[in-house]
Amino acid sequence: MLETSVAGLDLSCCILNASGPKCGHISDLENIAKSRAGGIVSKSATLKSQSGNPLPRLRKLPNDGSINSEGLPNSGIDYYTNATKVCDPLAKYSKPYIVSISGLSLDDNLEMLKRISTAKAAGAAISAVELNLACPNIIGKPVVAYDFDQMQDVLSQVLAQPEFKSSGLPLGIKLAPYLDMTQFERCADIINRLTDRIKFVVTMN
């Protein structure tokens, strides 16, 4: 089954779902939990629920592939950290549950980290956090992972958020596809300077 560990989390299989169209509801997350995936990654949450881009936004491709421009439809961070609705039902599968967030602003991300930390302290079975800096499909919202000065600022403030800092939860970052070596070097420089605080990286999926 190719067992491994990431950020101190034991995974029964090295394959996990990407945060995307099929992980927005507890029914989707339970389907992942029942599969052979090594962990469960939530839909990237915003502070409040949102419906996403206008339909149609998902197109099937040959050989069971698909392409989407969803615009982060999701139920809001309080849903994905809710013990009764989500965390407890997933905990019975004994797989790490990673909450993905993609705030529409830095303040939103900081508030979501606070709420995640509060839920964790109250006993919610949350194993780690993925900070999505890469979503390209939000109208009017730039891709943070391409603005390296902004990326540096966001990560510095996220890692200094008091409640999250004391929660002990591992933080990973989801990055955009880089097509130029300069982009790789700028991003790697930021990550390497924070390597003791950023525990995993999610690349193009």
C-alpha cells in the first residue's frame, strides 16, 4: 500500500485526494475516507460559504478526466471544522483529516486559522492545515503564489497567528504551477527560510 508519513502524520497510502470538486460535503469526504486514500483533504474553505462561479464550470474529458473552474464553492470554515457534522464522522476511519483554506483576504485566513485552532482545542479530529495560495478561478482575486512579496507577507503573518502557533497543527502550502526557473527559485527561497514551520508542500495536481 506504499505507507509513508508526511509532517508527522502516518499515511496508510501515499496517495491523497486533492482539494477540488469532490470533497466539499461530508458525503464526499466519507467516500474518500472509505477509499484506499491515505488521508482526507477538505474542500478549500472560505470564511463564509459561497456558491462559486456560474454554471457550467466542470467539463468531463476523455478517459474519465475533467477540467474545472469552480471558484471555490464551499460550505464555509465552520462546516469543515464542525465536530458533529464532519470531524467526528471522519474520525472513525482513523485517517488524517487535513482542512484546506483559501481566504479571500489575509484577514480571512487568519480568522480561519483561529477557528481551526479553537475547534482542535475543543477536541475536533483535525490533523493538519493546507493553506491554498494557488486557486486561479476566483474572479477579481489574484493568485498569491505568483506574487512572491505578498506570499512572504502572508506566510509570515499566518505562521505568527497566536492561536494557530500554539495549536501544534502542521501547516502545508498549496502552490501554483511554476513555468519559469526564476519562479521556482523565488518560491524555494521563501520556503527554505521557513522550512522549520512549513511542514509540507502541495504542488500542481
